[in-house]
Amino acid sequence: MDFFANFVNILWWSLWFAIWISFIFLVIRFVIDVFRDSELSVVGKIGWTLLLVILPVIGALIYIFARGKGMAERDLADYQRARDAQVEYTKGLMAEAGGAAEIKAAKELLDAGTITPAEFEALKKKALAAG
């Protein structure tokens, strides 16, 4: 019986430890969001930061209700900017390798016997002209 009580006690403390660590990360996330908001004044940033540091539980609840929607919108805008940057980067890579990729694909078709050497040369010229 003593082993079971100790095991339950360890589980209980592990649960509370995980909750506290999660809460600390949540408060840090809110503070980062405060400084990320370009529309918030310096006084507002100082006020929110002090509230979140001095009274973290109440401050976090107030912050989620007062600024949760704006935080989600800022997250969405950041993700959209990152996605747009990735798309532009990928387009740049495809443009750089575009002609070479078309020539390689045409060479594979030629080697497989799908196209004739004349068709390969025409595809090669077309790819080189586009690049």
C-alpha cells in the first residue's frame, strides 16, 4: 500500500510540475506577443508586461480575453508572410533549375525511346530559350 501511495504522489507532483512549466511558457508567449504588437504604445507594453510578471495568473486571463483575437490575427499574418516567403523562394529555385530540369526530363524520355532525337533537340532548344 505504501508503494501505491508513493506512486500516486509522484504522479500528482509530475502533473503539477507539467502544469507550472506550461503556464510559464504561456506567460512568456504573452510577453513576446506584447512586444510583437506594433500598434501597442510603449506605456501599454510596459503595463501589460508588469501585469503579466507581477500577477501572472490574473494577467494571463485578462490578456487572453482582452487581446486573444489580436494575438491570433498577428500569428496568422506572421504565418502568411513566412508562407509567402517560402513560395517566392521555391519559385526562384524552380526558375533557376527550370531549363535544366526540362532538358533532363527530355533526356530521360529520349533514353527510354519515347521521343526521337529530333524531338529531344526541339525540347532542348525550347528549354534553353525559355531559361
